[in-house]
Amino acid sequence: MRIVHLAAGAASMYCGACARDAAMARALIERGHEVSIVPLYTPLRIEALGELPVTEVHLGALNAYVQQLTGRRLPGPLASLLDRESLLRFVSRFAVSTKPSQLGPMTVSVLAGADGRQRAEVERLMQFLEREARPDAISITNSMLSGVVPEIKRRLGLPVLCEVKGEDGFIDALPQPYRDQAVGLMRRNADAVDRFIAPTEAYADTMATYLAIPRERVAVVRSIVDASRFRRPGPRPREPFTVGYLSVITPRKGLHLLVEAFTKLVREGRDVRLRVSGQVLDRRYWLEVRRTLARKVPADRFEYLGGIGLAEKVALLHSLSVFCQPSIKPEALGTASLEAQAAGVPVVAPDEGVFPEMLGLTCGGLLFAADNADALAAALMQMMDDPTKADAMGAGAAEAVAREFSGPAAASAMEKLLDSVVAHGGAESGEDTL
């Protein structure tokens, strides 16, 4: 089967959704399918080993922004210049904005698809799909890109699968009236989607309600982790007890909560270290976090690694006693926590979002009361005070991730969905957990 996957590029940022997209594409290719990844907005950062079939960027961020301001596309040569991958990567290093407060009008316009201000870019994408890609089916990385689906159905008549990966949190943070307008457009677009795909049962329930669709239209396909790439060659480090964080640095990811818990352990005389990696998205927030650390923690107890690649990420995970994903908003994927467990590192995570279901499968860590620094500190102390149990958690988690979150299992589930929508031309009845 020839499949085109529309993926929202994250440029230079570490992106769990991008990791899932790349892993699924590779797994489907290994099963004999022809898969092309089409980045939207910015180029992708793909950590998968080897080459993946990635096309040029469509709906380029610079052109989309110009059209948001003017309602028109620039002349051909200038528009092509703005879509160059090198320029988009360069600009994204300085001008990435993920703040919903700044993106309301653009979000609504993109969700409007052919009726929005980026209609010229939507037309360009349709022409590419019709004349060059010519797929049998299309998958989309999340429902914030669903504005193109009605036009795909009208022009190409192709089956469309749409993943859902946490976009409700972004949409709910939009200022009014953009939030309600965006939800209305997502629900309109949902009528044209054949099947939705969620990473967990809980999130499938959430998004069925959010999109006002029957629950049976949302299948569950678990994330993929290539456990072999993260496998630890030796025992989990116990001393010094080292806590790790790997995510973008912005308030909703909760680094401040981890720092508060960490400083509590330091005050109690615990021999602990904190290693942090991730691209800074909110500089004011990051400065406040650094000031807190400077006031309360000896300099040799904390290390910031910046944004890192795959090899450095594996090395970071292998250096940790425990991994923490302290998000104060529910996470839909939790990719970094899965990768940590694949490396034999037990995790500490909030008791909401993906984590109760994830840790129920892997038994690879402890849950703490969300947005509660004292509860997080207590969970870290449990890991520290019972190293034998923590070792067992990490070892068991590595086996469970390799078994429950494998590429072949997820690709088989996706293949089943693709076969059903291609064969029947639309959604099937019945609820799937795959």
C-alpha cells in the first residue's frame, strides 16, 4: 500500500509525536508498504537510524504566516525561497512560538483549510498529492492538521486516518473566541476522517468526547520504542543518585516542579544530582528556574545539557538513577518516559494522562499526585531508599517496553486499520484496541 503521512514538523525541537511518526513509518516500510512523510510548517527532526522517505515541506511556516497577514501567496520564486528547508530550520531556531495566546488566529485559519487564509498552500498540497504522491491512503499526525481533510475527500476521495496526541491541551489554552472556533472546526473536519487513532484507552475516551464523535471511531495503537537502541550495557547507577529530565523547557512541562522537589531533597542532606536537557521555549521561565537552582543548590549538583541528539540522549539515560517527567498538564504520549524505561531507568510521573495506563503495563515506576512537589519529592525518596526495588522496576520495564511497545505490534495494528478503511471506503463499526 502507498501511504502518505502528513506530519507537523518541530524543526530543531525534541518531539515525541515526531518520534512516533518516524517509528511507525519505519515499521510499516519493514512490512512492505511504501510510506512518504510530508512535513508541514517546518522540517522534521528525525532520530531514527537510516534514511526515511521525507518530502519537501508543505504549508511552510513562513509562507503560512505571510498568508495569514495578507491573505495572498507571494510570487512563485519568493514563495519557493521561503519554503527552503535550510531557511526554515534557521528561522525556527530563533522564532519558534508554541504559545497558544499568540497563535489563535493562525490555528483557526489552518483548521479552516480551503476556507482559511492559507488556501493557496492547501491547493499546493492537493496538487502534490494528486500529481506526485498518488497515495492509497493518508494518515495525519494530529487533528490540528485536519483542515485539509475535507479537501482531500472532495478532490481525491481517499481514506484518511488521523492520530490524536495531546492537541486538546493546546486548543483549550487558546484565548476566546479562537478556542471555541477551533473546536467547532475540528468537529466539522472530524466528519471527513475515516478513523481516529489514540495512543491509550483513556485518551481515546477524552478525544471522542472532545471531537463529539462515537467512541468506536477511535482505535488505540500504542507508541513504538526501539528498545534495542536504548538497552543499558550494565547496572543502573545508584550513586550519586541522579535524576533526569528530557523535554522542551516551558511551564506546562513542569521542570519548576521537579526543581522544587529536588531542592527539598538537597535541604534534607540527600546526595542527589539533577541533569536536564531540552530546548528552551520560554526564556523568562527558564531564567526563573535557573535563579531558583542558583539560590538553593550547589553548582555541582545540577547540569544543563541543552538540546541533544540521539547518541547524547542514550548516554544521558544510561547515566540516570531515575527519570522524571513532571508535566503539570496531562501528557498523551510520554515518549521520553518510555525511552527511559527501555534503558532500564525507572520513572516517576504524575498520576494523570498517559502515565497510569503506561505504568500499569510496564510496572516501571511510581506515580505521584500531579502538580504536587511534596508528592514528587516523596516518590524520588522512595526510589532512593529502596534501590533493590528500583533496580527491579527498571529491569522489568525494559522487558515490558520491548514487548508492549514494539514496532511490529504497532505496525500490524495500523496495517489492520488501513486495510479496513481502504477496503470499505470509510470507518468500520466496533471499538478497537490494537
